[in-house]
Amino acid sequence: MTDPCVQFALAKLDAFLKRELLLPKKVDTGIRTLRSELDSIAAFLRKAHQRAVQDEQILDWVRKVQDAADDIIDILDLFDHHKAENGRALSVTRRRAYQSIADQINDVKSILEDINKGRERYLPANSSQAALPPSPTTNRVYSHLHPRIAPLFLADADVVGFEEDKDMLMAWALDMVDEHKVMFVVGMGGSGKTTLAKQVFDAVKQDFGCSAWISVSKSRNDLEILRNMLDQLCRCSSRAETAPTPLQQSSHFYINLIREYLLDKRYVIVLDDLWVDDVWKSIKLALPTSNRSRIIITTRRGDIAYSLKDGSVDVHPIQHLSLEKAEELFHRIAFPGFHICPPALATLSNEMLRKCEGLPLAITEIGHLLSTKGEREPEWKKLRDGLASELRSNGHLVNIARVLILSYNDLPYHLKNCFLLMNTFPPNHPIQRTKLIRLWIAEDFITEGNNGKELEDLGEEYLNELIQRNLVQVWQMDIDGRPRTCHVQNIMHEIVLSQLQDEKFCEVYPEQRTFAVSNERIRRISIHKGDLGQLCPNLRARALLIFDSLDPYQHSIPIGYSSLKMLRELHLEGANLDMFPADIEELLLLRYLCLRNTGIRSIPKSIGKLKHLETLDLKQTLVRTLPKEICHLSKLRYLLVYRYDIEHYVAFNTIKGFEVAGEITWSANLRKLLFVQVNKNHKIIVAMRGLRELRRLGIMGLRKEDGRILSETIQMLPNLHSLNVAAENEAEVLDMQKISHPPRLQRLYLNGRLERMPIWISKLRDLVRLRLKGSRLDQRFSNPINILQDLPNLLELQLLDAYNGEQLDFNAGKFQKLKILELELLRQLKMVIMERDSLPCLQTLIIRRCGQLRQIPVGIDDLSQLKEIHLYDMPENFVSMLEKNGGSLYHLVHHVPLLRSYDAQNGGRWDVKDL
């Protein structure tokens, strides 16, 4: 018989083992339940957003639901982190971790039960109407009418900066062309759309049989708008008819009534402040399209306007005021006596104008406030430093905030977080499109839908919608019309900063040496200038963004806090680092790592621990070799490791890429791979053949014998949009002849000798930009122009030391879309001929170091779209012929607005001369 003590011990052991085995299963079940619960909460939050909840009691409840969602996300992240950290072994550490997670699952379930007491769980669709208020388009009323009404009563003398816009719109309105026309006037809130439309309306309405000014803002429904329109049309009519009062008041009834009334009349109608396209579609049914009638629609929603543009519908975008006009308006309001800024306030005045960025509403409101302060410098400084507080609900500038925040409130649910993230960047900081989209992807702000679109394509659509809604401004445009960099207007940025903190989205620190983060629910930390200080122990931050550190970091950064171990994004661009921070290897959930513009020289093998990493940005660092552990990062989408070393612009290859130590297997998820150094290792090229999702590839250090393998590989990359290929040195030949079925490239950069011009390039129907550098094509065997001239979408062509012929002929009718032409170091070139009807869209011509070129291209005087000519290190006699004063050939280029020459000086400086 077994000893009772042994039996007891065995029973205890059996119970313990059951608990040990059941605990992981229990946690796994709880995690699955939470994931499902999170989906339900997300659906509810989207519905609450669409209903524009205003009731404070409901808002408080919605905030609690959002907090619960954050708690669930934290638990899911903690679960993933412990799995990555401890593997599958049933260790003491793992058991403790599971027990902690199990306890937290129970806690959040209790919280959810408390939240839902007295309400149906997450408001199912059949009961949502009872708990959430109606849609804002039917019942939302804004009480702050002053900012919308004031522009209607401005005298012409009080309006500054719209002279050209007014003249253009008046000419359009009074044009005698016998057709019905619609003009959308589009601009940011406060940009002067209503002011401009009112000026035009008052100036032209007497030329029409009847007229109406209709406000169609969100506070009005279709029936109210149609009734108001009929009333105004009848009252302004020469017959002074009275609008009927029907027994049956419906939109359909009024549409028929208005249409019948206008059938034989020429009318002008302004629809002010359109937000929803359905409103315009309803009104449009009431308007007959005859008698040369005109309709002006003001809106912030450029996405609506441009989607409706056609032969009879046009769009007029309102630009912000120029610095000169902004200054005139500001001085007129802030200094009502003589409209002149006293010298003592000049600096402060300019600072205020920079904040306003030409936005008329901001200039007007700030100017009016400062006019009450007199010319006392301390009062001006006080406003400058306290501008953010004045924009809040109890501030003197609340009208600005009320107008601008409407655009944010109108955003669909999926765009709000995207826009908020943009405001974590410093003001006046150009935000790169590609970097922004990578951050959105890391944040899960962009998710794959049922349409099969790539996340990057969806990201571009999101950004374009924010731009068209006039919430985001383009800073720099790419050649193909896509925004390269963008930013949020300064005043809007100030307003949104408070929103970031109120919604616990991000804690922003504009400029201070150190700081303490005390709100544990803050999800992101953004440091514009300063260094990470004390953190609360239970901080739940998922992103740390540092844009400019004040103190150098030695061999680590202070991210070793347990409270930062759940980071998904770590952005340390420009940080004073000379070594890879060791603590980063503990950030096992990291998706985005940017160490761009730092001094780090190597990446440790431990990088392989970051299994969730999607972006590794080491651009402009000193890293030249990556460990083979980079292959372990199966989720990697963007691998950016290169540096521009531009000591002098004559260098053959200014890009320094990276090598990989040992065997390599690339992540099949890669979308961008820049720039790989081959250095006689064919296996690196062969390993790329599985990268079927790759969009952009930069590959260097190639020899002629690599041509066959490279050509075969390129044909196996169906989604490749951009290809940058560089030879080992300027004497090495690039063998690119063997590609028969190229991918649909949009950008192609070939850096190296070409024995012949690759014929397959003529098949690239989507090619937008082409750069040939160091090709040195022999005119006896290959003329690049003949191969390229029929490319239907080519916008930019760079021939840099690419051709050894004496003459380039641009034949009639060719290069129909080319906008930029750059010719550099064409040593034997003596003549360029541009035949009539060639290059009709050319806007920019750049000529560098073409010492034998005798004169400006023949036929340049026919290029009516040419806006700029830039001449770098060209012979003095060549430049002198084009000078305005006495140049013998100036008459050929007198139509070009910008004509400039540059001569290189010692120390990398340029002697610039406007001709």
C-alpha cells in the first residue's frame, strides 16, 4: 500500500500539473475572447463617431469604452511580448507571465461589465438609435455663427488679396458662352471662400434674371435649403412673386416647384459652405441647365469638388495670401490709425504672420485682438507665447478654433488618427509622404480591405483625401503630381495639440531640456526638442518620437524602462548617437525603427530578435554591413540602408549602400530594398527572385558578368515600380540588354557604361522618370533620343555623361509630356535642336558642364510652357549670349520667367547670377 504522505504528495503534484497545463489554455481562450471583444468595441466607436455624439453623459461613457479598448490592446501586446521573450518552455518566468495576463484578462472583463451596466452591450444596430443621437447632417446645430456671418458684411475696401480671384470669377460668371456652368470655390476653413463668393455675387447678380445666396452648412437639411432657395428666387424676381406655401411640404415638391419657376430664367446662385455631396445632388435636380445660368459653391471638401469636375463643372482653389498681402491686411487691422507697423514691433509682427501662414481668418482675428493691446511690446509677446491658450474654448481667439476644428470633426473615423499623428511632428517640419505612410502602417491605422489594395496605396489615398479636405498642405510636389512632403498649417497645428492630449493620443513636448511623463494612459510621446526624462512606472506608450535631442546619448538611450518595453515605433532621426542603442533589442514588439541621420556604424546580431519589425530606416548613417540575422525579420517591408556622400557633384556614384554578411534570404514581405552592394556575390541577386511584392530596388557594385542574372531576376519582380542600378565603377559596363519582359517601371536609374541603349526601355509605358548616368553611349551605335521619344508618360529625363554624340535632335511631335530635361557633361555635344511641336509641356531645362555646346537649343523660343532655365558651369560666352542686357540670343528666351547661371566656387559655394 502506498504511503499516505506519498499519495498526498502525488495528488498535490497532479493538481499542480493540471493547473500548469490548464493555465496556458485558459489564457489562450481569454486572448481570443478579447480579440473578438476588441472588434465589437471598434465597431461601436466608429458608429459613435459617425453619430457625432455631443451629450456629455454619453461622451463620458464612450471615453470609458475607449479606455477599455486601450486596456485590451495592452493585454494583447503583453501576451505577444511574453511569447516572444519566453518562447514555449513552461518555465517559472513563463508561468508568472501567464498568471499576470490571466489576472489582467479578468480585470478588464470586470471593467467591461461595469461599463455596460444599464446599457445594452456595445449598442447593437437595432438599438443604436435609442442610445446615440441622430446623424449630424440632420440635427447638428452650431451656435457660433459669427465667423460665418461676418464675411457677408465686409465692404470691398476691407477685403485684401482676392483681386485676381475676383476678376477671374467675374469673367467666368459673365461669360456669354451659351451653357450652364458650376464653379466650386475650394479652400481651407478661414481662407476667404465666403468673402470672395460674396464679392463676386454682389458684383454680377444684377446681370441675371434672379439670384439667391443659400447657406448649405451642416445645420440645415434639404427641405430647409430648398424652401429658402425658392423664397429668395421669388423675392428677387422682377415679377416679385411670392413663394407658395404647399400643404404637402417635401423635397420632391420643392424640387419640381423651383425647376418650373427657373425654366425660362437666367439665374445666379451661391451655395455657401457645402459639406455633403448628397445636398448638392438634391439641389442640382431643381436647377434647369439652360439660359447661361451660373452656380458658385464654396466648400472645404475638395474631394467632393474634384470628384464632380467635368465639362460644365470647374474648381477654383483658393490660395493663402502672399506675404505681402498678409502683411497689408494684418497692419490694416492691428494698426487701425496709419496701417504702419512701428519698428519696435516689426519682429513680433513677422512672427505672428509666420504663424498665420497667409490664412485670412487667423490674420484678421489676431489682428483685431492685438489692436486692443495698443503698441505695447510686452502685450504682444504675451499673446505670441500664449497663442495656444487663446485658441481654446475660453480664449479670445476661440472663433478661429471653432471654424478650423469643424474640418477635423468632419473626418471619417479611419482618417482621424492619421491626421492626429501628423500633428505629433514639429510645426513647419516637412513630413515625407513615404515616412508618414510607414508610420500609419506600423500603427495599424491602415488595414487591408476587401478590395485587395496594398497598404501603401491605401495610405496614399488617405493622404490625398486629407489634402483635398484642406486639412493638410503640400510642401513639395513630386514630378508625377504626388506630394513628396506635406505639413499641417501652423494655427491648425496649435488647435490640434490640445486635442492630442485630451484624447490621450500623444503627449507633445515642443522644447525643453527634460520632462516627466505622468499620464500613464498616454499612447505616444513626441519630443520636438529635448531629452527623455522621468516616466511613470505604468506608462502605456506605444510610440516614442524624438526629432531633435539636446544632449548627446553615449552608448544607449534611456528606453530601458519597463514602461517602454511595449513600444511599436521608435523614431530617433538625428539623435546624437554613435552606437546602436543596446536596449532596442528588448523592444520585442517594435515595428518601426528609424535611426536616420545618426552616427551609428554597425547593427548587432540581436536585431534578429525584433520579429515584428516592418521598417528599418538607417538612411544617412555609417552602417555598411548588416548581419545575416536580418533574414530572421520575416515581417520586414522597408529596408533602407544607404548614405549620400556628395563631396562634389562630379562624382560617379554618390550613394553608399550595404553588404550582407553570410548567406541571405530576403523577407518575402519586402516592398523597398535600398541599396544592396553586390560585390561579386551573385547569390544576393538570386535571393531576390522571391520578392514578388517588391516595389523599389536599389542595387550597386555590379559587373558586366552580373547582367544575365540581374536581367532574369528583374523579370521575376512583377510589382517593381522603381529600379536603381549602379555599376562597380565608371569604367564597368552595365549589361542590361537581356530583359525581354520588363515590369511596369515608373522610375529607372541606370548608373554605368552602356554599350547600347537597352531596347526594352521603349516598352515602359508607365515610365515617369529616367536617369542615365555615365552611360557614354556612342552616337555611331545608339542614340537614346530615338529609343525614348515615344514614351507616353515620361515627365523627367536626365542625361548625365550619357551620350558622346555632337547633336541631339528632339523630333517634331515627340516627348509630349516631358516637363524636366537635364543635360550634364555631354562632352562632345555642340548642338541641340528642338523641332516645332516637340516638348510642348517642357517647364524646366537644366544644362551642366556641356563645354562644347555652342548656343541655347534651337527652337527653344517655341516652348511656351518653359518656366525655368538653369545653367551650371557653362562657358562665359554661352551665358553672356542670354543676358537680358545685351545678350545676342536673349530674344529667344525672353519669355522664360527664371533664367539663372551658377558657377562653382571653392568650399562648395555657388556664384549665382540672374540673367
